[in-house]
Amino acid sequence: MMKTFTQLTGCFILIIFTQALLIAQPAMIKDINGGTQGSAPTNLGAYGTVPNNFLVVINSIGYFIADDGGFGSELWRTDGTTAGTYIVSDINPGINSSNPNQLVSVTNSTTSITTLYFAADDGVHGTELWQSDGTDAGTMLVKDINDSSNIGSNPSYIRSIGNYVVFVANDGLYGNELWRSDATGTFLIKDINATVISGDTTASSDPFDLVKVGTSFYFSANDGAIGKEVWKSDGTAIGTVNVFDVNPGAPGSSPQGFTLSGSSVYFTAYSPSIGAELWKTSVSSGSTAYVKDINIGTGSSAPVQLTNVNGYVYFVANDGTHGVELWRSNGSDVSTVLVADINPGTGNSSCLNFKNINNVLYFRANDGTHGAELWKSDNTSPAATPTASLVLDINSGAADSAPSTFLTSGTEIYFSADDGIHGTELWQTNGTALGTTIVADINTGSASSSPTYFYNLNSTMVFVADDGTHGMELWTLDGTTLTGTESGTETITKQVSPNPTQGAVRISNVKLTETLNLYNSIGDLLNTYTGAETVTVDLSTYNNGVYIVRSSEGGFLKIVKQ
């Protein structure tokens, strides 16, 4: 029989909790580098993590980079099990590292074969473009683009566009320019900056911030005449063109942060007349204009962290009055508004780590009172006046919990945070204070496991963490460990008030034969109550957070202390 508590607060708001607490437990997949050093699984390169690609999943296999202490930093694969986690190829033989980075997958629409592309150094050719089918024999150099030395062409900004991969490389002749690789071969797309340096050698256009939009991609580049400006390409020389010269002349506008929202690509660019402000270009027509002079005059609002949320672009900007705060826009002057002055006045809320989950933006912000904590802005109804709200003061008071690395898995949102007690650990939330709780204290005590690089693999979440014994290794949050429920339902009505609380909570309608156990969010038993029809749970000596009360009758409820 599944029992529930019907919780009635002082305001008589009905909340029903089922017996299943639904908190999965983490487990290390494999101790790749035996001992305390850790294998440091990652997918990092000189230009940062490829968006959303800690693991690149191909046919239910996740590919990543790790160092087992014997072969150096090399390409690995996992299916989420210990036996299924092993090195793919020792590209740079022995203890030397090939340092693979920027993993992307490309599926050939004709053959339906998916290939993994990445940059690596085999110790002979320097850092060049490689490919793999997941086997040692099928892992090979694509092309020695810069064959003049063992320095390599140093591919960067590797992106999957349709049937081909595009990247920036230097062949020693044309400088840093756009290249592509597909079934027909690997070749320069266009020498955007053809300014001759000496002999046959030309300058670099230094393409930057490549972002896929449909079958094309947007980026910034310097052709040597108009400075660094907005460009787009369809992967052909003739289709690689300047979109707009925002700041005419050699200096350029230094556009960055290209983000598709609705039918436009938004970005930040500098113009002497209005400073660095929000711009947009139409995907269909190519018409380009600034959206709004947020910091009026020549001052810059400097929008950053552009993120699409249900057809609106959210970003951080400074209008010169409210400090650096959260804004949103759907492309018009009137729709470009301050979402909330989170840190009132000229103070900065330091919004970071934006993540759009089901049209709700989750992020980290500091309101000047609670420290850097978990916030959200709901844009499921874009016509409504935008707002932002604190989800929970995880690290009570002015201290920071510094939430980051958000990932949705199933019905839960996972992230890392520091509650001031357990260090930086794995947390979960459903967007409410009651539904925000620590999942596990992986590195027990006040030390941090520092979970990061969250990714979904075969319906389970995988991530990297340090339990204090094995170093940074690959972990999983296996949904099969969720608490089960019994068939049937019996409702036990209890009055719980106040909840949330700053101190004590009274629970009434308790059976005299019933026992209530109080636990913290990681399962430590704190107190036991029995033999009374009304129970007072005193949390005044405990830290702010989520607490669980379980009944001997089979149900449970959550209490939030703020």
C-alpha cells in the first residue's frame, strides 16, 4: 500500500507527496587512473569545450578524453559500465599524450555512417585533424594539413555542419583560415584574408566563434580590409561572405556571442556611435541592425551570455543605471527590457551559467544579500512581464553556493553547488525550494567532489567527480536505484505549519502509535518523534536547507528551512 501525506500549510495550500523520494545515487563507473591522481575525463581544448560535448555519443557509446597514467591523455569510450569503458587508441604511443580535443560527430546522410572527428597530436605530424569509428584500427589521421613541420595545423572551432566538418586551421601558407572535411576530401574553404605577407604566404583572417545555423554557420573574421566583422558560410568559397560591416574601416566591430533565437542571429558588436551593444541579423534576408542602445550614447552595455529561451534572447548587460543585470529581447527596441534588477541599484548581480530548460532559464546570481545562488526566469509565457526569482538560498546568508553545470535528466535538473557544509557536490531541483536538495555527498564531509561535465548517456547521467580517494573520474547517476512505490493509495492528512520555516514546524494529526524520523537531505538521521498527536520539529539549530520527515506509516514530507 502506498501512503501519502497531504500537507496543509497555514494558507491551506494542498501539496501531496508520494512514498518514492526519487533521488538516484551516484556510482563511479571506473577508476581509470588507479590511485588518487584521477584520469580527469574531459573534452577540453585550447578553445574550450565544444558546446554540450563532454561526451560525444555515437550508437549508445560515449567518447571522451582521459589519462590512465600509462598511455597519457588519449581517446576513450564508455557505454556506462566498467567493462565497457576502455581506451580506443594510443595515438601518441607510450606515456606521451596525443591530447585529443574538440570531439564532434558527423553523420553521412547517404551511408548513415557516423564518424568521430577531433584534433590530436601523434608525436610525428603535430596537432592535426583525426577521425575514428570507435576502434583502434579505425582511428586515423585525416590529413597532414601543415606538412612543412611537426608543429601541425592546430585545428580549432571544429564544428559539425550537415555531412561535413568545418574548422579553422593553418597550413603554413594561408594562415588561420576556414577548412572543411567530408567524403570527398579535406580542403581550404576560402582564403578570407588574402593579404600577402611574403612570397606565396598570406595573412590570417582568424575565424572566431563559429556557430551553426541551419546548413550554414556564422562567425567573425578579418579580411584585412574591413577589420573583424560578421561573416557566414555554407561551406563553399562562393557562399562564404561578409554579412555586414558594423564598424566601417579597418578596426572592425569585433562581433561575438552569435546566438540563434527565432528567425534572427543575435550578437554583440562595437560601433563608435553606440558602443558595444546587441545586434541581430535576419537568417532569411541578411538584413542587419542594432537592436537597442541599452547604455545610451557611446557607452557600452556589453551584452554577454546570449541564450535563446522560447524565441527570446536572454543576456547580461549594463545600462549604466542598474549595473550588470539580466535582460531579454525578441529583436525590437520595445521588447528589449531589464528582466529584474536582482542586485538593486548600481550593484552587479553577476549572472552566470545560463541554461534553458523547458523554456525556463536557470542561472547563478547574487542579489547582494544571499550570495551567488540558484535563480530562474520563467519564459513559458513570453507575453507575460518577465521576472526572476531565487529558487533557494542553498548556502545560507551572504555566502555563495555558486551553482553551475546544469543538466536536465528525466524530470530532474542536476547541478553542482556548495551548501557550506558538504563542499561542492551534486544537487537536484525541480525549480522549487521544496524540490531542491543535495543528491549525495560524494566526497564526504566538508571536502568537495566538484562534479562537472554532466551529460546524458543511454538514459542515465554521467559526470566527472572526485570522491577524495580516486581523483577526478567518470561517474554515473543510475536511475535504476530510485526508490520504488507500492500499489494502492492511502491518504493521511496532516497539518504542517509553517513550511518553509525559519525555526520550528508543527505537524498535527499524528497517530499515537506512529513514529516520525527527521533526516537531512543526504539521509543522516537527526531526530525521532513518537507518542504525540502533535509534533514540533525544531530546526533552529540546523542549517538552512531541505529536511525529510519519514513516517513509520510509510509516507514522507519535505520541510524547508530558510
